[in-house]
Amino acid sequence: MSRQPPTAPRPALIGKVLMRCAGQCAVCRAWSDRTVCAGCLDLYARPQPRCWTCAAKLPPGLTGHARPQCGRCLADPPPLDRAVAAVDYRFPWDGLLQQFKYRQALDLRESLLERLASALDAAGAPEPDWLLAVPLSAERLRERGYNQSHELARALARRRGLRCDPGLLLRVRHNAPQAGLKLDARAANVRGVFAVEPLRAAQLRGTRVALLDDVMTSGTTLFELARVLLDAGVMSVQAWVIARTPAD
Ligand SMILES: [Zn+2]
Ligand SMILES: [Zn+2]
């Protein structure tokens, strides 16, 4: 059996993912029984040494430590016990995540979750009690019709036997997009945005939570949400994300 090697990445392919046929790799279009073929996984999903608490990619020199952390986390430890990212937010994952967000494709969801599951296993991340998605504002939810992070959380929770409930975390304020803001402005922009549903807070007290998001950029949103959970009596918070942008 011979398989054609994956061709070099071409960003123009991103928009064409929609048009692929069943049985073709979503990235290189080689015939494959998987959404992303083994050759592309080898090229684009190699495990990376990452910061223990923000999942930023680390230079190889720092990885000798048991719990390696980036300079930013060492200077200002985030309220996370652990952060795990499956892949870097770049080709082809940026395009595949966009496709998933707007098309809700089941095969893409499964492929992304497979990457996350294998990163979690490799990281030895402890199993939480709850797997909760970063909530969207009511306004954004109306606009999009669904919360892609919750769809990922629900599918992964089912697979791992974790509790998952979109009603526990609230986005009580609609904030401006984080993109384009400087780090301190981002922190101010998310302050007061999240809350634990007061009628359900007792269900979270004393439990371990993993937050799921599709993309982690500066981490500001996840850190703020973790703080809200810890204030509500949650014992520990992890962040599980599909893709991590390069540290800024
Ligand atoms: Zn491929
Ligand atoms: Zn870090």
C-alpha cells in the first residue's frame, strides 16, 4: 500500500477544506481513512514542550524541569494548575478550527478532539470532575447559534465520563474582542465578564474543573474565568485547549 506524501502547506488550501471528498485528508487531500492523514499529523501535530501553566511553546533548554514554566508564568503565576494545548494555532489547525466554528463538522470535531486527547495523555493531565466550556455572551450565542467550545467540551466529557453543563458559567457582560488589545488592556477587558450561576454554585464547590476553549491566545480570558471559579470554592482549575497561539 503506498500513500502519497503530504504536499507542502499552502494557506490557499484552508478555504477549500469544505470541498474535500469523504475519504480525503482535510489538509493534503491524499486518500485517507482519517480526517487528517498520518503524514499531515506527523508534519503539523508533533508534540511540543509547553509551559505547565499557560501551554506556551517552550525553548528546548527549559524542558528539563519537572514542571517547566515560561518566564511570564514564573513572574506572575496564573491561577491554573495545568494548561494543555493540543497543537499550535497555525496552518493547518487555524483553518480547520475556522471550518469547525462555522460548519460544525462532526468529522473535524472528532479529529480536533483526538489531538487534544492525545496531548492530555502525553501531559498526564489529571482528570477533573467537570469539563466546562468558556461561555459566550447571549448576544454572541444568538449570532452564531451555538458555542463551538461547548460542543467540543460536551463530546470530550462524554468520552471521558466527566460532567459537563453549559448552565454553570455565565458571561454576564458582553466585552469587546480581545484581539488587538495589549496584555494589561486584555485583563481589564475581561474583568467582571464571568460569573458562576448563583443557583448552581454549590455543585461546583470543592470540585476540580477543566476549562475548555478552542483557541488560547494570551490566556487572559481563561485566567479570569479560573479566578472566578476559585473564588466560588472550586478546588483546582486546568485549561484544556485545542490550539495555542505563539506566546506574545
Ligand atoms: Zn494529509
Ligand atoms: Zn507560561
